[in-house]
Amino acid sequence: MTTLSGYSGDAWAQGPERIYNRLAQALVDFSPVSLRGTRVLDVGAGTGAASRAIAGAGGSPVAVDVELDMLRHQRDRLGPAVAGDILHLPFAGDAFDVSVAAFVLAHVAEPQLALREMARVTLHDGAVLAVTFSATNEQPVKQIVDGVLVQHGYRFPDWYVDHKRIGEPAIATAEALRERADAAGLGDVAVEEREVDMGVLTAEAIVGWRLGMAHVAPFVEQLSAEQRARLRDEATAAVARGDLRLGLRTVMLAARTRS
């Protein structure tokens, strides 16, 4: 799993978290089984978007992530958390009823191995859920904010370039994600491309989402207070001139484990 060492959970919570809360809720709603009364592993949990959705559905989430600062964020209200890698989960087999991976598989070189590991720690006939962004997920507001960032000296980090060029495209269609699930030995595989409607957001919320992302936040944090304010003001003004309704295209997977 790719580690984004040093990334701040606070930066995520102040912007992207609002967007990812809705995306995680859509994934939990896609589950083929009720989560009420179940023990659920939230893989790549971050600051707890999927954990909150799991708890809201009546499940008991256990979080695992490589980023300790992300796990520490509000963890006292979200349940147990463990540092660990999706390819080597620190749990015994059959430890959970359901396992969930929200926007994690694109960060793994071999997603089918990650799905197989999730299946290992999930009971027979339990559920494995995953979601990633679709290849059709083109958002003009992202390009607008990126353009302002570049004007302020920003350059995309190498890991993000590789993620967008290699990681995401490998599972960004229903067919590709289904192939990975089949290769992992999962059964009753259901894969759908779905748009998650975020509604009409404010320009400030959209800019907060983009500037708080893991590939951008470290750059923003190293700017002076005056530079950060100017960046936010310019990006907000640019975004406000466009369409503020946001719909994110995703590919969702729901499958069952086999013996």
C-alpha cells in the first residue's frame, strides 16, 4: 500500500472529509448484507469516513491504515484502530463479518491481492465491499483549482502522477474491477458504475476539498499565511464562475467470500 507519510489528518478533515463521507455512505448502502450487529473491517480507514457510515448502519467498525495521523483523528469516537497494510492485514482469518475498502485499491500495485487478503480476514459467505473512482469521473472544478495551484508554483508529486497514470486506470471500469474480484476468488460479484450526487456546494467547500487532498495539502501547508490566503481567494473566485453542482462517478464492488 502506498504510504503518504506525514500527511495531516486535520488537513483532510477540514476539506475532503465532507466529500468522502458521502462517498463512503454510498458504498455502505451498496452492501448485499445488513451491517447491523456485524463486526466490520474498514481498510485504509483514514479519518473514518467509512467507519462512520458503518456505525450509522449498526455495525461495529475496526479501522486499519498505514497513516497513524489519519487514524488518530477523532478515533476516540470511532472505535478501535490498528496500523497495518492492506496486503498484510494484522488480523487472524475469519475475524470479521464484512470488510470494506473505500478508495484504497487504486493505491495497490496488485488490487486482486488486496481483495484476497480482505477475503482472508472475512468469514465464509461474508461480504467484501470496495469503491474506486470511474474512468469517466471528469470534474471541471478540479482542473480549475489545479490551474490556480500551478500559478502559485505547485507541481504534482511523482507518486500522484503514477497513481493517476497507473493505479486508478487499472480498476477504473466495472469490467476491470470485476476481473480483480474474480482473480481474488470472490463469489456473487456485483459491480456497478454509479454517480454519487454531492448536490450544489459552495465555492469555498469545493476549494477546501481540493486543497486538503493528500497530494496538495503538504504544498499548501508550506506556504506563508499570506500566500495561502491569496491561493484560496483566487481559487474560490475561479470556481465560483462555474457550475457548483458536483457528481462523482464511482465503480462499486460488492462480493461474497468463499470457503
